[in-house]
Amino acid sequence: MENNINGNNISNNEEIENKINTFLLMIKEKYDKNNNYNIQINGKILYYILDTTIIYFNYKMPKNAKINLLNKDILFGFEFIQNKVPYIRALSNFINPTLYDGRNLFYCLINDYNNDYIFDKNNLQECEKIIESLIKGIEKFIAVLKDNNEIKVLIYYGEYTLNHTYIMNDFLINKSILNFIRIYELNNNKNKELRYIVFTQLFFLLFEPNKENKSLGKLIQIYYIKDINIIIENNSKNKNDTKLNNYFFKINKDNNVILIKFILAHGGYLGKKISEKDSVDSDYNDYLNLKKILDEKKNEINYANYLLVIQKSKNLFAVNEKRDSNKKKFISVNRCKDYKKYIEYYEILYDYYKQKKNKENVKDKLKLIFSYLTFFCVELITFKDSDPIESLIYKSKLEKYSKYCID
């Protein structure tokens, strides 16, 4: 009986794998034959998580493609994990700050954070529709990135997923821009836990290594890189004895200070290799080198060059959200802060396109921007805790841009 069951499982797995391979080939042929897309797409099955179906697509928009507005090869990886939201990563440095840092751009490309799609290997037809939406979304996203660059606005698109298992080599591949560090986090001055840290241009990521496979790491903390400092503390009478130093990552978050006490793993600040070796022999100069790396990373982005910086892009797509009539009508305080930033952004964008009013399709673009401005202004005006003076400001903005549209 047991052998028959196992035989059935093997047969079922082979059948599913054959269906997936047929699906991968169909997707490749679909976009190879359609010259309108000007892209290359190839798929394969991944096996890095046991007993889980994962399919993966490499997407490439060549720099000479007509739809490529950035004149650099644009690469993405589409990862579909059974019963998970798709994970869509940039795989090339086509914009600065880079998007090639492991962020999931799925909702940015779908343009709807309320999209409830979950990958199901038994419904590949729905997956095909999602892939088509992603490919169209990339073309629109590239145009938005180009606009943002020209109007000097920096938006933190995409997000990381806490408790998600990441392949650490995906970060190491872009080692010219990202920094990988191995540390031991100290708890109660006695216990030490191996941790991986990644410095991106925008984020500080802390991972817990997988015990069975050290090349995998579960993301356990996320902070902005600009809020991180390294503190070297020596409370002894002999300040020159660096062996008595304590080392901390100091994180400023929401008016609070978080301290992570640590020691470097062997060669950890170099980030050359993920090693099984459990040793700690870093000296004081290693910590000074790590501090230098962090300071340089924090200075890579000159925020003074931007008219506006938006760190939370999630609610930018609120206009596309499905509304639940059973829920409260009014937005939250945190969302209210986001909306104020978005209004600033769309005002800058509106003025930018207003100067191009004689160019093709600009009227449609202005109408679209106005629709976003209208949505966010109305949401703020009807917010239950609105400041009456602020409400008047947003009403005046609505009148102003309404006149522009009529003109």
C-alpha cells in the first residue's frame, strides 16, 4: 500500500512538472514571436525550497528596444512560489539609486496593492495573465522612472518581505553596489547568533541564516541606511585597549533609538564568502573599515539633489484599490501623511508636463495626473481629522488644476 502511494506521488509530481515545462515553453514562444514586446523571456523550475513548486522567468528589455527609454539593458526576475505573492526583482543597474537590491516590485508593476493574486501551480492560465500584466507594467514603470529622474523626485519603490527566505547570492551578485557583512549579534553579553547584513543604497537588511543551508537567510529586520550609525564604546579606564570595546549598530527609528550589539565574524566586513567556519578574529581596524563602508554607503545618495523624497510608495496606487463599503470611509493618520507627499509629487509632475503641452499624448497624461490629484485631495478633505485650514488648501488646489484641465 505504501509503495503504491509513493508511486502515485511520483506520478503526480511528474505530471505537474511536465505541465509547468510546457507552460514555460509556451510563454517563451509567445513573446519571442511577438515583436511588439521587444523583449526576451525564459523560464525554468527552481528547487531551493524542498517540496515547494517554484517557477522563475528571466526577462530582458534590450537597451536598443524602442520602448526602452533608459538606454540600458533592463533585466527582471519573475519568481512564482506556490501559495505566495509573486516576487519580482530588478536584475540590472539601469537607474540610480539602484533597484537591483532584492526589493519586490510586483505591486508597482501590477499598479495595485490591493491585488490579491497568489500563485497556484494548478492555475497556470491565471499566471499567464499576471505575466502579461507585469510585462505591460514594466514598460509603464520605466517611463515613470525616467519622469522622476527628470523632475528630481526620488521614490522608494517596492518592498522587502519580513520572514521571507532570500538566496544570499542574489545580493552578492551585485557586490559592486551592495555590501554583505557577517556578524554575531550579542544577546545578554553571552549568547551570540550568526547574522547576515546587507547594506544597499537605501536600506539596512538583517538576516537570520538558515541552519541547514547557510546560503539562505530569513529577513528579520529592515531599516533605512541613512538612519544607521556604528557606535564604538569603551567604558574601561584604559581607552587604548581596543579589546575592551563594545560595538553597536545604532538605529534611529520613529524618534526611538535601537541598539544592536555585535562582533564581526571572521572576515565579515569584506563580504567575500559565506563560510561555515565559526570563528571570530576581527581586530579594531576591521571595525573602522566597516564604519568607513557604512559612511560611504550613506553618502552615495545626495538627498539635496532631489526636490522631493518619498520613502513609502505603497499608497501611491490607492486610486486603484477596491473599496469595501463595510469599512470606514476615512483614511488613517499615517496614510494621510503619505497622501500629502503624493500631492506634492503629482503637482511637480503636472507642472513638468504642462510645459510640454504641445507634444503628442500630453493632454491624456495631464488628465491622468489630474485624476490622481483629485483623488488624494478629496481623500484629505473628507478625512475625519482634517485641519480646516488644510482642507481649504486642498480645495484651492482642486480648483486650480480643474481650471488647467478646462484650459
